[in-house]
Amino acid sequence: MSKPCTQCGRCCKATPCGLAVEFLDDVSSPCKALELHDDGKYYCGLVVHPSRYIDVGEAGAWKDEFLGTVFASMLGIGRGCCSEAETEFVNSLAPLFAEVRI
Ligand code: SF4
Ligand code: SF4
């Protein structure tokens, strides 16, 4: 069983994930969607407010909420520190979502 995620940001500083590769035009490290918030924790910008990073068409709060929820699920947020299996899962799904246009 994996350890809890402490939101240290180490993984995203080291290597952009499959979502970053599919949705961001710059995949240099650290990931440009990685955000350090006032609570001292790191957050994925694609989860918190996707429309700041990708074109979602006309802005709408529901799109941020919907996409953020989908991205969080793909990333395994809430399931502990990313394991190799979770990374493989994200990488395998990301190409599918490249076809999604909202
Ligand atoms: S989880 Fe978010 S911040 Fe981290 S590498 Fe992936 S897209 Fe970037
Ligand atoms: S998944 Fe692991 S390395 Fe990544 S932010 Fe969470 S605790 Fe840190």
C-alpha cells in the first residue's frame, strides 16, 4: 500500500506526468502546471483550474469543475503517493483524452 501524498511536489518537479505531456505545450521540468499555494502544499493546476492551462472554449465554471474532477481521478489523487502502477495508468489514459474537445 502506498504512503499518503503529502503534496510535496517532488514528483511533478522531477518529471511531467502523462497529462502534462498530452495537454501542456511545455513539458519541461518542473511542470508548468505545478502550483505552490499559501498552505505550503503543491497542487496540480490541471485539477484546480484547468482553464488556466488548456483551452476549454468559452470559460465556464462547470468546465473547470468537470475537467478537474476527471483529471484528479486520472492522477489517482486521494490514493496516496504515486506508485509506478498509477503512473502507468495515467500514461495509458492520457492519449484517449487528447481526443476530447469540449
Ligand atoms: S500532476 Fe499536474 S502538476 Fe503534476 S506533472 Fe501532472 S500536470 Fe503537472
Ligand atoms: S505523489 Fe508523492 S512525490 Fe508526489 S506530491 Fe505526493 S507525496 Fe510528493
